[in-house]
Amino acid sequence: SFVATGVDPAVMGIGPAVAIPAAVKAAGLEANDIDLFEINEV
């Protein structure tokens, strides 16, 4: 699955807080279905 989302660049570093729930929902899953999140914000 794929999802595109973003946050204001003034608040750099919180992108995963928005992107992860959106991607999980797009995949038809819930956060509890995932054992490990590896986050690499570039």
C-alpha cells in the first residue's frame, strides 16, 4: 500500500507521527498488528 502525507517543514521531525497511522490505515491494519517500526526520517 502507499499513502502520501506531510507536515509543515517548521515542525521537522514529526513526519512519522502523521505518516505511520496513515500508512497503517491504508494497508488495512492497526498499529497493534505491527511488531516493530523502524523509523528513518531523512
